Amino acid sequence: MSENATQPQGKGLAVTGFVLSLVGLIFSSWIAAIAVASMLLGGSPWIMYLWLVICIVSIVLSVMGMSKLKKTGGKRGLGIAGMVIGIVATVYSLILVMGLSTAASMQSDMSSEFQDALDQIEQTR
């Protein structure tokens, strides 16, 4: 090997994007369950918003890795796989976030209506 040969750069970014996208896709349902449990206990589903950001970061890292690998002549397969899986994970997480946001707003509406009904029952006694 000659010392003047340039090695492809960006493989670390592509691998990181790929791993984050896999983790984002595989654990999205678990994180949604944790967010639902948090909502039921009176908290907020903030962890789903964090998870959505992680999925978006996986796409960005995969694209950056692919770009660097293209410039330096490396193989881009892992970057492409990370980007595709990241897009799927982001769409899935976005659907979960929208569903949880709707459920949280419905929960607060229903709890206020329930409290109003209890107040009316107490006033009639």
C-alpha cells in the first residue's frame, strides 16, 4: 500500500446513521408505550419528541456519510440503507407522535369534562 492513497472518509457517519435508524425503528413502539404510561401517570409524552429527533438525526448522518463517501470514492451502501430505514423510522415515529398528541389533548378535555360533571353532581346534593 502506498502512503499517498486516500482512504474513503465518511464511513463512520454512515455507520452511525445506520445504527441510529435501526435503533429508532426497532424501539419506537417501546418508547410510545413508555410515553403512554407517562401520560396515564400525569406526565407528558416528551420522550416521543426526543425519539423523533433521534430518527431525523439518523437521516442527516446517513446523508452526510453518503456525501463524503461519494467524494472520496467509498461504497455508499450502508449510508443508503441508513437513510431508507431512517425515513421509515421517522415516518413511523411521526405517526406515533401525532397519535399521542391527539390522545393527550383528548385526555385533558375528558378529564376537565369529568371534573365539571362531578362539580354539577355535588351542587345538586
